[in-house]
Amino acid sequence: MTLEEIRNRINQIDDQLLPLLIERLECGREVAKVKQQTGGAILNPEREREVLNRMESRAGEHGREIRVIYAACMEASRALQHRLLSSGKELRSLILGAQEHLPTSGRIACQGTEGAYSHQAALRLFPEGELAFSPTFQDVFESLKNGAADFGILPVENSSAGSVTDVYDLILKYRFFIAAAATVKIEHCLAAPQGTNRSEMKTVYSHPQALAQCTDYLNQNKLNAEPFSNTAAAAKMAAKQGGSIGVICSQQAAETYGLAILDRNIQNSRSNCTRFVAVCREPIIPQDAQKISLCFSLPHTTGSLSSILSRFSLHGLNLTKIESRPLADKNFEYDFYLDFTGNVRETDTLDLISALYEELPRFSFLGNYLDAN
């Protein structure tokens, strides 16, 4: 057969398959009606495994391919049932009742001290905010939890050093909402107390992320890297302690604490930037929000992550980040954090995350927000 003849045959088979596939979906509609009356769960893993195993065994050498096709059929059927039954009513109510406008003021908790990059992010997102600084990332979350702050500003990832894993762990622990994000250009300086002899400097202090972003400079100059809680906090310590110690910090931090700037733009990448998020206790979803964050764990079944990710693709949603973090006191079990583009006020997107809310363990909607570059 020629290629054209084979394609014509495929078209003929598709013409025969389509009515049957539609009929199968219509059966899903009838199943939804029954479950609406009985209150049965839409996802029935045992039933799905039974169907998949049966069809795979009957398909002979094409068993794996047939299993994939039938898995997609059942996902489509479940999606239809979720939509017909308006699954995730609690989540839908939370989203539809969310505030739409991010305030420019409020009590803002930042990790670090004055002059830190988080300080810059806070001023950008909340120009009229009342800022308070906390020693650790967890202190920021605790300030939110106990009502001492309305928003917390936290770094989540750097363009060259990657994710701030401690913050992701805390996001997954506290399950607060992300209300906004901002990307801050990072331009690190080597600074030191006034009068420092550069040749005598052996050790440089800064946050581990900043040290990781300046490894080329540190190696070239044979400087020992010592982690500190925050870039600006390191600058403050150096100013107080004095001596021939260096810090990696912003120009603003160096000037704030009266340090001498010995070198500028020492980061590995000239396009270095860090993404910060503003977290809060209640959701804020602007009408033009364009990024969605979720977290969940997965059932212990083969291909479960691939199956979930394919559903985002089918809805035309672009996944921009996935982060896995181990669950405390669990062996090789993980929470997954996802960022993807979209707006939950669009019906298809809301239907999808409402379905996932019903199906996935430990599912949390973390926010739909603007990401200012």
C-alpha cells in the first residue's frame, strides 16, 4: 500500500471509531447522573485498573499502546463527569469569593533586614506598606499565621542558582495563598568595612543563594564562602564587627550599613534575577491573573504524574515550573508544587483544577496571580 492509501484507511477507521467514542462518553454522562443520585466518587481506581488490565491483555502485542488509549478515554470520561457534577464545590466557592485587588499597603513581613533584596521586592509590590523584618523564612510564615502580618515576601527561585527549597518546603507546610509575584534584578557587590585591605580578605559572608550565584568570582579570587542568614544581615554584621571580612550584598545594603564597595556585578550571570512571591492567608485573584500555583501528592500508581501533566497539556495550559519535595516522616513520598499559565475564572481551567481537587491527595490551590517582571 502507498502512504496515501494507508492514510485513507486510517481515515475510514477513524470514521468508524468516532461514533463509538462519542457513545462511550455519553455513557459517562449517564454514570454522572447515577453518581449524582447515589453520591458515589467519580474516580474509581479499582474499576479503572480492571478495565485497563483487561484491554491490555486482550490486545496482544499492542497491549501497552491500547492501555494508553483507554487510560485517555477514562480520563476524558472523568473530566466530563466532574464538569456535569460541578466537582470541587468548596474550591469553586473559595475562588469565586476571592478578593480581586491587591492592596498597595498593609503590614508586610520580610526575611532579613533593611537593604535586602526582599526589601526591594516588598517596596515594589507594596509601595505604601508597613515593613517589618524577620530573621528566618519560617518567622515570616509565623507572622502571617498569628496575624502579625498581612503579607509575607519570600524568594522562591533564582535564574542561576535555582529554587529556594526552604521556602517551597514552608509553602507546602503552611498552605497560604500566593497573591502576587515580582522578579528583581540581582546585582551583587563585594563589600567590606571601611578601610579594609582587600589583600587581607580571606572570607566572604552571604546568604547561601548569593554565594552560589557568585561562585566564579569567589573561586577566581580564592575567597572562602561562609553562609549567613541574609545578604543584608551579613552587611549589617560586617559593619558592626569590622575587620577584614567581606560580604556579598546589594549596593543598597552596602550603602545602608556604611560599607565600602570593593567590586560590583560579581554574580556569575549578568542577567541574574530572583523571583519573589507575596503570600497571605486569604486568596486574592485579580481579573487579569495569569499564573496559577498548585500543590498535591500522587497515588502510588504507574504513570500517575505523566497522566496529571497530560491533562494540563490537553487544556492548553503551559507548565512553567514543577518542584518535588519529600514528605516529612514518609519514605520516598513527595508533594509536588506546580506553576502554570492560566486564569481560574476561565471555565475549562476551573473545571480542571476542581477535578484535581477531588482526585488528588493533599491537593491545595495556592493562588492565581500576576507575575510582574
